[in-house]
Amino acid sequence: MKIIIFALMFILVNTNWLKSQTIINLVIEETHILNNIPSPKGITWDGSNFWVIDNYTYSLNKLSSNFESIDTTLYLGAKDYGDLTFDGQNFAIVDNSNHQVIKINKNNPLEINIFDLPIDRLITGITWEEPNFYISFEAGWSSQIAKLEPEMDSVSFVAFTMGTVTGLASDNNSFFYCSQKSDPKKGLIVTVKPDHIETIMYSPPEEIKFPTGIEFVSDSFWLLDFENKVLYKLKEDTTTSSKEDVLKTTGYILFQNYPNPFNPLTIIRYKIKNAGNVTLKIFDLLSREIAILVDEYQNAGDYKIGLNIDQLGLTSGIYFYTLNAGDYSEVKKMLLLK
């Protein structure tokens, strides 16, 4: 697809426009071994107890208050279950075998309602933020968070995510999700607010291997570790958490295009820490690839691209551009106004 690049990439000297982000280190406050759950998948909190999906016995299990036993087990049938959440009355469980959400009344488990989801992607997380359910799902090159309408027959876009989501939670103000990177011992917990994405980064201790569920209760993160069959309570390490320059903490950053909104010219800037293969692509709201701006080996440094989007034949609306360099991946939104 032909596009006009009106300014070549070049090394930037001035870095005063670098933004800061909150870097919060998390440490383990509690460790609970789930001896009776061989394949823990998703987790939710009902206000009194945690409930965990076991994909080995295909069951929903209520953990005792001391985490040493299972108080209640509901057998669900052999399916590929994912995350779950609780809306104050019903459990909502993702069934990836049939692209459905199963709602089970907590007080009357025989009251079951099944909803066909309007998308056939892998659902990686579900959470409740009154008055709607929200899901995360794979969207080709990235993942998305979307709002489910009350009958679950349609979705509306909320945000793209960083990395592969392995659990979704909410505190009625923000969304939290685990972002799994290529190294299973590295990851992010990311906070998504209505107008921006604020990244809360952590380097998990060696004990945490493969998180498959997340919950946020009383200002604490609870992380479910599939590999070790352990539920961790994490808290902020106040001795090391601080606001730091992104340049010093990650060495990689994708900046907001300028101007934005734009028509038809805009500039995209980014920084890469290490030399390697770099891609910079444009997508529409349906995750369809619109253009490839960069696909080559690049040295470490700061780059910018000027773009004239007229020849792509696009209409006014929201588009996304994504940068991939090594294990780093980030998405930004831009608005075309004609």
C-alpha cells in the first residue's frame, strides 16, 4: 500500500518532551498454596471469599477464609473455561469452547443463563463494573478491552492493551490486567483509566511463574499463579516506588502523534533502547492493518516519521498505531478529521 512519508527518520537530539510514568514495585505480602486446585485458571471475589476456576475438574471452587480448604464446589462440565467475575448476584464465567459467558446465581446455582458472545476471539479476561460486564480478548496483533451490553449481544471498544492479557479486574474506577510478556517471569500490571493508559510495572519475584488471574481487593492485588498453584497477595513496595523518566526506566517509548487530531499530516516519534527489528503499523478499530510505516532493523536511538495519510483513502475516525521492538510493544490512538 503506497503512502507518502514526508520526513525521513532521524536521530533526535532534544529529549525534553519525554513524559514520566508511575513505576510501582510490588512485593509479596501473603502466599497461599492451592493444594486442592490442580489447574487454577480465573479468580474472583464475592465480598467475603475468593472463588477459583479449576480447569482440571471443570469446577468453580469457593476458598475457605484461611485458604486451606475448599468450602463449596460447583461442577460445570467439560469445557475450556477462562476468567470469571462476580456482579453481586451472579458469577459470570467465560467458556472459550463455545464463545459464551455462563451466568450462575450464587444463592441458587441451578439458575443458569448462557449468553453467546458477539465475537469469536479468545476471551482472556472478564470483570464487572456496574452496570456492565467488560471483557478482554485477543485481537490479532494486540488485545482489547471492550464493554458488553446488558444482553451481551454487542460490544463497544474501551482500550487496546500491552502484551497478552492473562486476567482482568476492576475497582469501579479503573481496569487492571496482567500483561504477559514473552518471558513468563516478566510482566506488567497495567491500569487502564477512561482517557489514558497508566502503566504500573513490576518485576515479579522468582516465585511467580505464570499468572492466569488477577483480582483487586481493598487496595491490594491478588495474583493467581497457574504453574505453582499459588494465590499471591501483592502490595506496593513504598521503599522503591517512584515517578521516573520513561527513558531511564524502560529505554523504549512510543509518543503521541502530533498534531492530533490531524488532517492529513502528522508526526510519530519513538525511542528504542537496543538495536533490533522494529515495526510501526497503523490499524483501524477492527484491528485491520492499514499501513506498515517501519519494518526493518534499526539501531538504538530516537526516531520520528512524518506521515501523509491522504493516499490511504481513509474516512474520518479513530485509528491506532503500534510499535514493536524486541519484547516491547505499545499502542497509541490517533484521530483523523477530514
